[in-house]
Amino acid sequence: MSLTRRELVEAGLTLGAAVVAGPALGASPTSLPLTPESGLGPYYKRGAPPATTLVAQGESGLPLVVSGKVLDPAGKPLSGAVLEVWHADGRGIYDLVGYRYRASVVAGSDGSYRFLTVMPGHYPERVAQHIHYRVSAPGRKVLVTQLYFATDPAFAGDPDQNWRKDPILEDRRLIRPVTLEDRGGPRAAVVFDTVLGP
Ligand SMILES: [Fe+2]
């Protein structure tokens, strides 16, 4: 019996799925790649207050909701992980006096987190828009990284081609897709899961 190309492709996909399923074949358990690191930067401040809304009434900028999970490499949620997040405001200015656009967000029992803010602006020392993260959980290595946005004009519509334009950004995987929601006005939404090593 000869198989059509389509049947061969389907057979390959089925085999691929079985390999990914792993444990059924006695292979090693799931191992998620660790989230790449990206520099702490000069504007980190300790002691950001607990909050899930970083933006105050009347602030300018495109509303942005960021959500995701904090996981270990086996995919287990890291309940109670603390995500310190900070970024420039919509005009590209960091608050170095107080805690505007700075917060400590605590992950829930399923490892999930969510915060509401505005899309960060550009500022002269950096090419790309970004949100800084410092993620900690008991028994885990602290993760210092940055979240970037596929819609950033710096990537000229093609992050795969242009991601190296920001020399601080060392890993394409930190650029996340942005979806636009209609919430009585436009709101951007980004999902950013983080995986912490031992
Ligand atoms: Fe920054």
C-alpha cells in the first residue's frame, strides 16, 4: 500500500504528538525552557507596593493588560511567586521618586498573575518598549527579565527580522504577540508566562 503525501504528513504529525506526550512512552517528563534573562537596568527600585493596577486615572497611553503564569520547568505552578514589575510611562519616563508604574504582583494558587497598565513609551537609552520583571519564588532562582512587544515600531512589523535592533534584547522569545481588545475603547493584551529554574 502506498501512502499519499497527506497521509504521510498526518502519520508524521501523529508520531510527533506521541513523542511530545512522552510519559506514555516512558520518556522523560515535560521540561519547559527557562525564561531567558534580560538585564535589570538602572531604574529598579526595591519596595514596590502590592498592586495589580499600575496606571492611575487620567494617565495617558494605550491601556495594556498583561497576564500569564509562573511555572517551574515541569509545568508546576509556583503559587505565591512575587513578580516585581516596572516600566516607563506612556511618554517614556520612569518615576524615580515614587512608585508610578511599579508594583509587586503575587501569583495565585494556580501560578497565574495579571496586571493592568499602559503600553510603555520609548526612551532615548533604549530601542524597544519593555516591561521589567524580577520574579522570585521560594527555592527558585530569581528571574530578571524584560517583556517586549511584537507591535513595537522598533521592530518595523517584523520581529523575526529586526529583534536584534535593541542590543539589550538577547532572545527573540521575549517579544510577545499583542492582541487588541475592544473594551469601550482599545486595550492591548499580552500573555507572558515565566519559567523559573531551580
Ligand atoms: Fe527600562
